[in-house]
Amino acid sequence: MMKRSIIEYCSEHDGYKCGYCKKPDSNYSHGMWAHTMTVQDYQDLIDRGWRRSGKYCYKPVLDVVCCPMYTIRCRALEFKTTKSQKKVIKRVNKFLMGQDEISKESQVSGSNEDMTVDTDGREQFVESRRSHQEINIGDVDIAFIDQPAESIAAKSSEIKPTSNKTLNNPKLTDKKQEVAGPDPTKAPCKKAKQARRERMLEKLKKKGIDVSNIGSNKNREKQIEDFINELPSEAKRNLEIKLVRTTPPSPEWLATSKETHNLYVKYQMAVHGDRPDKCSESQFTGFLVQSPLLEEYSEGGPASGYGSFHQQYWLDGKLIAVGVLDILPKCVSSVYFIYDPQHMNLALGTYGALREIAFTRHLHTVCPELKYYYIGYYIHSCPKMRYKGNFHPSDLLCPETYKWFPLKDCTQRLDITPYSRFDPDIDSIDENCASDSDINHVPVLYRGEVMPFSVYRKNKKNTSVDEVVEYAQLAGAKTIRRMILVRA
């Protein structure tokens, strides 16, 4: 049976307390509870301003809220490392080499960029106030629904579960990951080619030959991988980065879940001042473990597959940081990042974001369509959340036409007013806006049976279409024809 998204739309308009400026009843959003969701549907939703928090997806009402939240993405393939970011990578590399003497000034003050990432700038845990239905997914028959015309992405679009042989054979899995670019699961090390070149130059030096201009490429600009890989092979500390699937829970995740939760408690209490009761295992699981994204694979996709993961940072066998990630057809989406407060001086928040950008670039070598790093929401009116604009080049999503525009152009508008349309073309429109006829094709799950909304309306003669119209306009014409809408 083909995998489908099954969602409940929540037309909630009550005001919430803003998690950024702390104003009461000033944060408004539309929401949907996702029982299941395909990675392509979620990719399309975040490209329309949606974002998930656990299994709950929400879309802020930007022209109403006190602190407008704009979807931001970094063009990972064009990423330029700033001077401050280079210092963070070098600081971690020196630490791994055993050089623990970090200046007191850098530990206390740091750069504005580093400290905004590693202090109060964080995503909020958003929950729905409306309860959702309990649905037995296995009983849902979707045979009547026409196959969607859109594919996930060119050659890698035919997403299907991999065979058990592939999943259970680490040799087959590892073989796919042996591609150009840094391996995010291993500690940084010198490439063999670089080591051979250095040995050759050393031999020439002993012969009295000037090697200063041999093989030099002054026009080549150093990339983020070059800075990460500057760590010598004789490092005294070992940093290993592992990618583990959380949904469905992999054996690797189950074996480390307790340790991850303990790290989350330490981080939330020390960095964000949360009380212990706010860091319970159930809240941690609902926020950073549970995900509606279905485990999906494709012939030309990453060996890990698509879906939800934790990227774990192990320092000499101890878990010191975790990045919560979604791997989607066009991007790596960062959900959250936690780290051990004991290593706050290393600016691990910034370091983690840089490693995730490098990871995105690595996945691109396997999946050509995957080339963006989504950092969540950019909030110009909240200084602590502006750090997301420090990863260049980045774009913001226009809240009216859902087209992308360079951040530097958008901030000029946001300096004038908190809410802005970024598209300068007044004639430009939302090209994926749902029409009245599109609504009739929305698949509806009612009393265990899936039917088009047009049929559902005939069976429920007094049903209101307003909520479905709103849902269709917010989710987009393409997506609503694929996602199954649950009706009570």
C-alpha cells in the first residue's frame, strides 16, 4: 500500500503567550495534527511556512502575531564561512588536540554570533490545544485515490521502503555513503591525498627545493570541509558523529535514549533555566523524538533514508551534543540542538549548525536535489533569533507568494515594519493556491472510509466548507490532493 499523510486540521485562532517577547495572547497560528506524513508532503508544507513540533505542525499568522516568524533556508552549496565561524571550528579542533587553554575573554564574552546561538535563541515547543482522534492507520483504505502527478524529485522521486537485506546489512549501507565529501559519522581527519602531498613536499624540502609555489592554488577559496578537516591525525580526543533514526526507533536510538534525555535535562536547566518538571521524559519525547514523518527510501537517495533522526556527538565515548534533524527530498531541516553545558565555551550551538551544513553538502553528493539547510524561523523583531541570518547566503520565504528572496533584501524591509511581503512584484501571486474545484478532490477519512470531499459533503449535507477552504489555501493545491484529511 502506498504511504500517505493522514492529518487533522486544527482551525485554532486563540492567542498564545509569545515565547519570544513574552506578551500574553499575542501569538496566533494555524495547526494540524499529523498521524503520518510523507517527506514530500512535509517538504511542500515547510515551503509554505509550516513547521513541525513533534507531531504537531503549525503555521504562524504572520500579519497578526507580535513577533513574525519567517521560514529561512541556507543555500548550503554556496555557503561562505565567516571569520567568527572559522574561529569556532578552530576552537573545537584545538580542544580535540588537547589544547585546552581558551582565553578567558572568549569564554565569557565570545562574539555576538556565537553567544546568540548558544544562549536564549531557541525554537519554542508548540502544542495543540485541541485533542486529536485515535486512528488505526492499518485500517485506512486509500485505493481509490489517484496517483499524484508530482514526483518527489527527478530520478530520486520513486521513494519506497528498502529491503530488509539492505537495512540489516551494514556493509551495503556503508557502501552507499562512500562518496565525495566529509563523512559526518567519523571524526575529522586528513584526507589520504593531502597526507601524500605533504610527505612529497617534505622530501623535496630535504633536497633543498623551494616548495612554496608547488601545486599552489591561490584562486581556490577554502570551504567549510577544509576547516573541519584541519584536525591532525594525532588528536588527543576523539569526536565521533553518529546518525541514528528515531522514527521508527532504531536499535541505536533505543540504546542511547536514556543518555539523550539526561543530556536534554542538563541543557534545558542550565542554558534555558527550565524547571525539572518541564524536562520530563514525556515532554522530551513529544518534542524531540516523536515525528509523523514516514521512514522512506529511494534508489538514488541517502543510505540513511529520509525521515527523522538524531545526529549524536560522542566525545571519547561520552554524549556531549545532539542535533535533531529531518532529512527531506530538498533539504536537511534542523529541529533543535542540545549540548552539555560543561562544554559551553566551545560554542557547540554554532559548531553543530556548521557540521549540519557540511552534512547537507555531503548528502548532496548522493542526492543532487538535496541542497538546502533549513534553520527553522527567522525572527527579525527578536534580537536573540537573528543569529540564523549569520549563515550566508540565506533566503526568506515571502508570506504571500511563497517565493524565496535573499535575506539581505528582506531585512531592509523588516527594519521598517515587523511584517512584510518580500516579493517586489505586485502582480506576483501564490502559484500553488487552491481553487474552489481543488477542494472537491481533498481525500477525507470519515468513519473508517476514505472518500473525496465532494462525496463527503453529500453524505453530510449540513457540513461547513469554510474550514476545509482555509486548510486548502494554507496547505496548497498540490499537497491537499495527497494528504488525507480526518473528519470527526
